[in-house]
Amino acid sequence: MEIDFLIAKSKISNRHNISPIEVKSSKNYTISSLQKFKAKYDEQLHVPYVLHTGDLKEEDGILYLPVYMTMLL
């Protein structure tokens, strides 16, 4: 299981404060590592993100952001 980045959205001791981030540069990709991570640590997670070359969307509790929106994290 590989996650590119983890961001703490608040104090580490709080629940629902860690956001995992996967960065994808190709148009065809899978997010199996992120889905496994989400399934295992769901209670500790805030919003999982995928930074990709496509459009903004939300699917299955994962927020897909275009790479140019990285600064909004």
C-alpha cells in the first residue's frame, strides 16, 4: 500500500483529521492503494484526495482535484 502524502488537517490527537493524497499524472490510473488505506483507517480520515489531470469531482467519498488546485488543500 502506497500513499503519496498525508496531511494533518487539525491536531494529530483528534479523529477525522488525516487526509491521504494520491498524485496521478496519467489519464488511465487506479487508486487501489488509496481505497485500501481508506477502508483500513476510515475512522481517522478526513477527506481523501486524488490530484490528477482531469476535472474536479467527488466519488465514493474521495475528492478528485485537478493538479492546478493543489494550493487549495
